[in-house]
Amino acid sequence: MQKSHNFKGKILFSPEAKSMKKTLMNYSTEPLEAGFDQTMMSSFDFLNFSPEEKKQLSTRHRRVLNHYRQISPFTLNADAKALIDQIVKCKSDTLVIEAHDYGAYICLAALYSGKLPESKKIEFHFEGSPLALFPKSLLKNSPKSFDHKIVFRVSENSWLSPFSTLYSNDQIKCFYLKAA
């Protein structure tokens, strides 16, 4: 793994023209430390990793995955509500929203809450988030508008790249891009 992992960052948006990126939301949440038993390979059996993925799943990867498993749904819901408020206030009817790591989870919680304005065309671009670990309890409502889309990108140097099992979720409909 090439970079450390935290749940601090920004969700960026651009109204139509991608050159005009602005910060839509800042976020910061502290991940909980995992106990030894939570980072054992057996605690990830439910993900059904392939034999090749299991070989590459280091202790450090398992710690990162455990951070995602320990995310508080209450914090995530509060962050999603703040994002929805910012989207509603935005004057543009067409948005491209970029989010990484925990930011993608905030966007997913907002999108699947059923509370995003249907009148806005929103395209979400995600990277570096294990969609397979997104809390099922937050997948409340499918997006109401066909104008709300998700593009999920995995770059070759991402910690997530060797684990295709982690970037698929049967309930989350998105387009996958493998970037070099």
C-alpha cells in the first residue's frame, strides 16, 4: 500500500465545465482502531475474496478495510444530510461531484437516501472506496432520477486495485472504469 489512509478530505464539484472545481463539502471523521481479531483473515470471509486476492491482502489492507467496517452510520447520515443541503443550495442544475475514500460513502448515503433533488442532473465520480463494505442499512431508496449517475474509477496505483471483489456491490448501480 503506497499511501496512508484517513477519513479526511473534500468533496469537489464542478458545474458542467470540469475546469471549475469547487469544494462542496469538507469532512473529517476518526476511524476506530481494530482489535487483533478484527484484522484476522477469517473476519473477511464474508467478502469471498479469490485466492489471488487473499494472497495480496496484507495486515495493513485489513486494517484499512476494518476502518470502513467501523464507520458510524449516524455520522455518515449526518454528513450525507450536510451534502444534500449543499447540493440543494447549489445554483447549477448540472453537477459533477468527485469524491474519494469516505467521501464516496457520504455521496452514496446521500444518493440512496432518496432526498436528492430530482430536478438536478448529478454525476458522481468515485475512487478508492470499497463499495462492497458500504452499509446495507443505508441503501434505503434507489435513486429516483435517471439523471443521477455513478462512475467508479480504479487507478492502477490505488490500494484497491488488486481487489476487484471490493469495488462491486450488487445494490449500487454504477459504471466502472479501470484507469492507468
